[in-house]
Amino acid sequence: MKKIMTWDKVIVTAGKWKGSTSTVVSISEKKDPRRGQWVTLKGINTVKRAKKGQGYLEFELPIHISNVALFDEASGTGSKVGIREGKKGNERFYKKSWKAV
């Protein structure tokens, strides 16, 4: 079970967009396992590129998964995620508040 999944609400913990909250659009695994996982967030790390005949296109670039944390709405901050056995199998929980995701 992955700790961060698509459509989770996350907060950026490092970089230019530090402190911003967003949702995960996609998670990509690079071919080289040493490079790790990358996440694309909605409205975060946007860039503009010129495309001939189409003008300027704006899109999001991925950031490393270590620079995001799951957003805990109960505490209002980012929290690490743990995995524990629940009634229906494994479930994710916030380590700050010990509530299920």
C-alpha cells in the first residue's frame, strides 16, 4: 500500500511552493530506481513553454515525493503517514492525530 495516492490532499514542505496545499494529479515512477517517485500537483510548479503555432502553453512539472506531506485537516498541518491493520484490512493513518485517512 502506498502512503500517498492520487487525489490525496497534500502540502508542499520544500522549495519555491513551500506551504501550498494541493491535490495529487498523478504519481510517476522513474525508470532508474535511485531517482524515486515524483508527483504532479494541481496548480503547483507551473511553467510556460512556447510552442510554435500554438503560442504559450502552461502545464505542471512533477516534484519529488519527499517534498510533500499528506495534509491533516484536523491539525491543519502536514503529517507523516503510517499503515496499520484495520477492520477491513490495512488502512492509512496520520501519525500526528492517529486518525484514519
